[in-house]
Amino acid sequence: MTSSFFTPYSDAHGAEAAINPFDPALVLPETEALNAKILEMFAELPDSWSVPPHMIRKARAKGDGPFPLEPKLDHARWEEHEGVRLRILEPQTRDTRGIFLHIHGGGWVFGQADFHDPMLARIAEATGLAAISVDYRLAPEHPFPAGPSDCLTAASFAYAQGGPVFLGGESAGAHLSLLTALSMRDAGIETSGLVLTAGCYDLTFTPSVRGWGSQKLILNTRDIEMFVHHCVPGFMDTRAPTVSPLYAHLDGLPPCFLSVGTNDPLVDDSLFLHQRLLAASVRSDLAIAPGGCHVFQAFDLQIAREAEAATHSFLNRVLDNDL
């Protein structure tokens, strides 16, 4: 079998592929090996919640986190728009034909915009979209709605440039991308497409989050609970559509590409969001990687390379009106 990355629901009509991506027999040996390595690594590390978030951020910036540390690219530059820092990577080998506004993950607590230069540069060269990554304020120092507000500020900059604008991110960044797209829709501003990777869309927790337990394959149930605790003040309703977009009215959104691994505590978030998008007559492609951990796309794996190729294909098909 040459491909292990599947799109079981390929269009708004809900046509289902014959292959079941949750079949354990489809998990590639390299995927199993990485998952075992991640579990072993976390078993030897101290509890990440035993130290302040700023110390974890410093460790991740040095490459001590679970994800590989990507190099900073020389042609990337910083700009600031209304107090929000933006990391910009323009295509180097072709003309620009729009913007991909990227919102990084990290549970609303960790991460930074310059962690993703190579991935965003590949998007820029494959699609002609200038990539802009948002250095939004992080919790718990800046709880909701600080992060979503910064993403809206970045979106206003992106839309002011003219041309099509796509939004996308991973994990918490996928959540913030969807919230931003909903705000744009409500303001009467059209988004061209969404790329939502392993997002958390229900901050009251889907069954896969609640039932995952303590096994730390990048994330576990407690981690997700702690992330939400840090970013959502107690007076806010976590089920409100402005916090948990799974409960929002989704009609009028642009085409969406969702991807997730079967070994991700957040897998139900993507499954549920996909079905709600279809019910709202929104074009939604859902791709599921057998055995993929949370944000497996960050690792050197076949399923990660296939996921990236599928992302580039989606963006180009939207740009070329070929969906």
C-alpha cells in the first residue's frame, strides 16, 4: 500500500470510502515506533504542570519539547500591526496570489510564530500564498479573549492586503482559526478556505478527550483540561460558540480541510466538526492518518508528508476553482 493517509469523507455529500482508517492493521511501523518513543520520552520527564508555563516556553524554544525544533529562515521577517507581531514568509520562486494566515498551536499557553518557518515556506512555494503567522498573546498571562482578539487583528491586516485569504493552524491554532473565520463571516468578510489540523473545537470536551486517560502521547486528558483552565476565565461559558466553535452556526463558511490522526485525544473534535460542517452544507474534506499522534504532521513520517501534500493540493484546488 503506497498511501496511509485517507479521506474517508471527501465531499459535502458525505460519500464514504471503503477503507477504515481506524483499522490497526493500517498503522505503519514507523508511526508505531514514533508513538512508542514519545510515550517513553514523557515517562522519563517531570510533570510539565509542576513548573510555570514561562519555563516550559523557554525549554521548547531551545528544542527540549516534544516536537522537533525547526530552523529560522533568513527570508522570513517580522512586522507589527496594531500591537500584534506577524511573521511573514513570501514566495521566493513565484508570484504571490493570496495569503495563508497561520495560527500556531500550543494549547493557547505555549508556542510562537517563528516555530514554523520551513512548513510555511513550503506552503508559500507550493501555492503562491504568502504565509503570515500570528504571535498572539498567550495564557495564563493573557486569557481569553486576548488570543482571539489578536488573531482578529492579524486577520484585518491580511484582508487589507487584497486577494484571497486562507486561515489555518494546528491544535489550539485550528480552534482560533475557526473562531476567526466565524467572526469574519459575521462581519460579511469572505474567507477563501480553512486548513484545520487536529483542532480542539469543544472546550467542554468530546468523548475521545474524556475517555483518553493518562497516557501521554503528546497530550492526555489532564493536559487538555489544564490548557482550558489556563486560557478560559471561570466566568466564561466554555460551551458558548465564541469559545467552543463546535456549537456555532457553521453555515456560510468556506471550504474546509480537516486532518487528524487516529491516536489523538482530539480525534472526535475533527469527526464531529466535519459532520456539523456537512450538515451546514459547507464543503469539508476530512483526512485521517492511521495511528497518527496529536499533530503528527510535525514529525518526519510518511503520513506527515502525505498530509502536507494533501494540504497543498486543497489550497491549490480552491485557488484554481477546482473543488
